[in-house]
Amino acid sequence: MPLFRLLLPVLLIVATQSQASSSCPGPAQARPEQTADATTSWATHADAATAWPDAQPGLDWLGSTELPTSSLAAARPMTIYTIPVGSGNCQMMLCPSENRMMMFDCGSTGAGNLGWNRADVGQFIAANINDQTAIVVSISHPDADHSNYLPDVLAGRPVRAVLVSKHPSDYPAAVVAWMGQLQQDGTTIQWRNGIYRSQAPDQYLSCYAPDGQGGWNIDVPGFIVMMNAGATANDSSMVIAQQYAGFQSLFTGDMTGATEFQIDPNIPVALDNTKVITGAHHGAISHGSNSPQWTAANQGKLVMFSSGTRFHHPRCAAVGNYFPYLFNNAAQHQFQCGDNGQWQTYNTQNAVYVTNNNGLIRVRVNDQGQWDYQAAQNALVHLNAIELQARDRQHLTTRPAELDCLGPVN
């Protein structure tokens, strides 16, 4: 066992205690964070930018009717990407009013039709951020297929905070070493002992907007809905909710029935306000994942499954549990699910997307709560267009790090 793994708990306790403050703002106040930047500098791209292709059956973006570009540009969009990494999970969100990116897991054990490798994911991330972007990472649980890409795709990038379930030393050795180096560089590593849910917006999982008077207000409150619910790594999954202008998304990791059982349908968020949900455990039905009781409680309108070809995920029974609540106005598309060890292929207009079949999944929300969703099998071909779109965010600054306020975490 590496020496660092033995020392990690001591290092973490010292670091979090040193960041304690006796003058933390109350839960209703913004809890501001990194060095204030007057402007951000976006790298120019040598290639001529191509516009997002029109949605056509079998080609490029498929999904709902897209919100007008002018509406999104003027309305501070929040953007969520579910990245096709094969048998694993990797999701990212770009804050609407702040130069901040959040990563929700990033790992894979391969095995997928459209699985992006580490270099692909790193290139995609680079197209969406710059060297001033504040980065926050949450890792739902210790399995490698949710974390083993992180040391590579974020190599050399400063990270504001890493939030984990269970204990940091439970993670793969390369991830433990990466977190240790980050901590030495000043990154906060946050975890909790025992069953935990947020009582107020989590400072690191929330997005902020300048208030026009030199301060910052929360415009996307983020909450830990549940973590450390049971004994296994999957049971312990950190479930996160984020809200923006009446829109609510849920990121579920590999949550199981044990996790579902511990979740309160109204605290810290009302589950039935959910619009977009990530199907738990890649769409498994083992150990109570994606149960009918869970899908009835959240009633998500769009479900996204991050999966490859292992274990025939998502299982058709799991998909079927979400179907009664899904929008049915998507462009016609195909997805596959597993049933009795065989793949079943379905044509549908229901808002269910599987990374292994549909590729990169994008959800955008404007400041009126209007949202659209699309998927693209060939998104890597259009990275120059993605970078051009990201440069619409070049005026955004970052909440100052010296405003961080976090009590001891142990």
C-alpha cells in the first residue's frame, strides 16, 4: 500500500481544519470562492468554425426542438454534458453566470460503441474552458469507472475542490495520488462520515452570479441529496441536485435501493420537480436500482444513461420504469437495452438517451427555466464549433477563492 494512502487521512484532517472559519455566512447568503479575474482569455482556434448541424434523423444533434440561439445567448444558459465514455460515467456542467465548470464523475472501464478515451475527453473539456475556469469535481463513489479518467483529463489544471463519498483513501490508487497532489497545491478535499444530506446549498456545488455591487449571489443552488447511505460503494453514491430558474437535475452515480430508501422526497429538494435525471448505476436493476418507486418519486422528463456494452446496460426493465413520465416529443431515435442477456433495439420519440447509442448528450437551460436536449454521435468532429460556442462565455469572471468559508469536515 503506498505511503501516501496511509498519510492521506491525516493530511486531509489538517487541511480542512485549517480552513475553518468562525464568521461563515448563513445558509441564505452566498458563500463566495478563487482569485477574481477582470476578464478571461480564450484561445483562438485555427480552424474555421462550423455551425451546429441541423437535427436530422441519424445525423448529428437529435432531440427536442432547440431553443433559439439568440434566446440562449441573452439568457445565461446552464449547460450539462453527459460524455460517451463507454462503460463508465463522465458528466460536466458549465455555470450560467460564472466561469466555473463542475465535473460529476469521470471514468471508464472501456467496452462501448462510442466510448471516448482519456484524450478525447480531455480535448472536449479543453474546448469548453480556459485557464481561468474554476473547476469543482464530485466523485459519486469509489469505483474506478467513475473516477479513473480524472487524473488525466484534468492534468495540470487547478481544481477548486473535490467532493467524495466514503473516504478519500477508498478510491483507486491513481485517484488517491491525484487528490493528494491537488491538496498539496491548495485544493479542498471534502468528505463526510456517515449518512449525509445537505441542509442548505453546498458552496462548491452551487453556481454564483455577480450581484452588481461587488458581491455574489447563488443562481444555481446545488445540494447533496444523499450520500453514504449503505455499506457498499454503490450504496454510498453521492446523489446531487442542481436547480436553475425552476429547472432541476439529478446526478445519481451508482445509487441502489439502499440509497433510494434513505432519500427524503422533500429534503433538501422536492424530487418531483426533477426535469432531467441520470439513470442510476448505468441503468442496472440489481440491488434495487432504478426501482418503480424511485422513478415515480422523481418523475423525470428526460433520462440519460451513461453505459457501454458491459452487463447489457441499461436494462430494459429500468428504462421501462422511467417511460411513463418522459417527454415524448424528441426526434425519432434508436436506443438499445438489455433483456435476458440479449440486446433489444427500440425506435422512440420518448426522451431517453443512452451514450453507447446516441453519443454526447447535451441539456441547456436558460434563465427562464426553458430547456432543450439533444444527442450527437459525432460531436468530436465539431469541437471547433463547441469551442466557438464556449467563447460566448468569455465575459464571465470567477467568484474569489478568498471568500471561501467552510467549517471543519471529518
